[in-house]
Amino acid sequence: MRTVSNRRGRAGPPLPRSPSRALVRALLHALFALLACAPAPALAQDAAALTQQMVIARAAEVYAARLNDHVLDGDARFTARVNAIAATLIARARRDYPETADWAWEVHTTNTPDQNADCMAGGKILVSLAYVQRLELNDAELAMLLAHEIEHAALRHNLKEYQQALRLDPRWAGRPFQELEHAVDNDSGLMDQLASTNYEQEVEADREGMLLAWRAGWPAAQLAGYFKKMYRGSVSPRRSKPDYPSPQLRWQAARELAATLQKNYVQAPTEPLH
């Protein structure tokens, strides 16, 4: 085989011949045709393309970062108690909301005083021992607290809040999702617009949370005890906010729902009522 010298003067393989211009043009035409037929890539981080999967993925990132800011599961007995109660509620949620059966649920506890409890999209739960101790919650009342938070996630409240924000102010549609995520909790103008949505979501999580925990086996009257203790532990129990019903209203609604359940059902139905 004939060889040619490279720059360093050593023998090397023969250089390939350059393709013809006609062949290059044909290849380019074929490439452009493929690109024209292919679907445009989704702007996964664009708020207008928002999906529940995006919300869950982002929640997992935020949850992991939050865990780094807390001393986790420091009280083994409390952590075991929370996990046992949460396991029963999660099992019920998986039946009532099939989507949640595929979630990577996580449950952790902390003793941070300014934390109470929450469940982020995708089933990421964090509960404060300090809050539970302050209200002296028994197991049924703790179940009500957890069920309320689980319902926020199961009912897709985060996604619905973001979607409502886009309807109220379409300018957010062209912004990155993380900017919208930050705005719903920090932009005072947008927060004012979303206040009624947040109020309705709290009422819904109270109602559906009680039903979830009741179907999981806790007596309705005992579940309502959580709202009684919250009412008594509040510094302004009769004060509602634009985005939040007062503890008094929440306790009243819980008592009424518990009475209805006790009156009309000897035991919890096997299927959800909603």
C-alpha cells in the first residue's frame, strides 16, 4: 500500500479521498429533511410546558436540599411512630390515588422548631417533633396532620397552583419553571392573586385528609381532635387570612364532617367518597 509522509516525516496510512461536492449536498439535503420531520424538542424547564412529572422531579431536588439543613430522625421512637402511621396512610393513598403507587415515598423527622409537617409532590414527607410535642398530638391527631399533607400532594395542589398562576399572568409562560416556583412563594403580587386558590386548597386538604385517614381506620371524632388542639394552640384562632382559613373555621368544619361520617356510616367504606 502506498504511503505518504506525515508532518513528522514518518510513514503513515494513506489519506482518505475527499467526498465529492455532489455527495456532500445530497447528505445535507437528507439531514435537513430529517430535521424538518422530527418534532421540536420540548422546553422541559419552560413554565408553559409544565407537567406533574416536572413538579415531582423538582420537589425531589428541593427535598434533598432541605434534608441537608436538618438533623434527621434524631429521635428513634418518634421516627418509628411517624413511619408506622404514615405507612398506613400511604397504603390507603395508593388505593385511592393510583398515581401515588409509583411514587418514591420518603418519610423523615426533624426537631426544627419552625417546621411543622409537609408532604411535597411525589410523597416527600418531613415532620417536626417539636410541633407534635407542642400540640401534644396523639396517634389519631398525628394521622390527621399527615393525611392533610399527603392530600396536598395526592391532589396535585402544587401543579394546580402553578397552572393557576399561568392563567392569572400568562407572562410567566415564557419564563423558566424555577422562576415561577420561586414567585408563587415570594412575589407579593402573584401571591395575592393566588390567595383564594390556596385557601380552597387548604379547605380541600382538610376535608379529603380526614376522609383518607378515616378510610385508613381512624375514628373521625378522634381525627377532628387535631383541629381542636391547633385551635387552642393558636395565638389568633379566629383570624382567617386571604390564603388560609382560621383555626376556628377548620375545627368547626372538622367537627361537622366527623359528625356526618359517624351518623351516616357504621364503618368506613372500602372505596373513596370523592
